[in-house]
Amino acid sequence: MTEYIKQNCPLCGTTAEYYWLKMGNSKYYHCSNCAYFIVSKRAEHLLIEAPQHVRDEFAAKPQLAPEGELFVIIVSSPPQAGDAPRAELSGSFLPKSQIGL
Ligand SMILES: [Zn+2]
């Protein structure tokens, strides 16, 4: 049985719930504002520290997911250049079958 855990949404701060995905270190969230989305543990950490406008941008996306797809937020580290590498949040739509749902 899937165990849902209550936690405030990392995007909008509303009461939400999630469960851990079997694959990877990711949470499958259901928020009454933002709908369904997946966020990796690392991405969630960055989101919580991100400015509100960044969270707002991500919060608008899950509802736009095409049929059979889900919005997935991960951290992508850009290739190292002259500057110190900075972890970047990135979101994309992935087919549920690819996520294992
Ligand atoms: Zn939300």
C-alpha cells in the first residue's frame, strides 16, 4: 500500500501530500493548487531556498502537463566553466510510463 505523507507544497506552500517513488530519490506530490508533480529530493531542497518568483514559475507548470505526462523537477548541474558551477533547477514533462507510474 502506498503511504502518503503530509507536507506543505514546495512550490506554493499549501497543504499537500506525497509519497516516495520506488525509483530514485524523488517525491510524487499531489497539491490542491499545483496538481500532480514529481520533485527530486535535491531539487526540493533548492526550491525551498529559491526566490518566490522561481517557485511561482514552477507552480504554474504541473497543470499544463499533457495527457499521460507529469511535470518533473530535477537539478541539472551545468558543465563547469570559468565560474563556480551552480546547480540549476530544471523542469520538464515526462511520460508516466517512463517514470514507472
Ligand atoms: Zn502547490
